[in-house]
Amino acid sequence: MFILVIVVFCLLALSDFPSLIKGGKWKAVVVLGCFYAGVLTLALLMSLDVKLPSPFVGMQELIVDVLHLGYPKP
């Protein structure tokens, strides 16, 4: 599964990056490369059965604990 994830990402990168590089859109190459690196990291961790935390828990902590937004307690 690990190899399959890498092969799929390489094929996707080969379809996206050459046209951006030929067009000289270097900012788009950097942004897309960062997105690719992040998603590839998450996909590889998931394929290795690493337990990833839920993003909803982090959002809840940000909204309720940091921003102090929420419903008043009865």
C-alpha cells in the first residue's frame, strides 16, 4: 500500500507540475508542492496505520477554549 500511494502521487505530480513549470508560474509550483507534501505525508501515515487525531477536536478547542465562543451554560 505504501508503494501504491507513492506511485499515485508521482503520477499526479507528473500531470500537474510540468505545465506550471513551463509557464513560469513559480508561486503556484511552490504552493502546490506544499499541498502535495502535506497530503502525501498524511496519506503515508494513514497507509502505515498511524492513528491521526481528529481535526474536529482541534477546531472545538480553538473555538470554545481559545476564542471563548459557544452557547451559555444553563
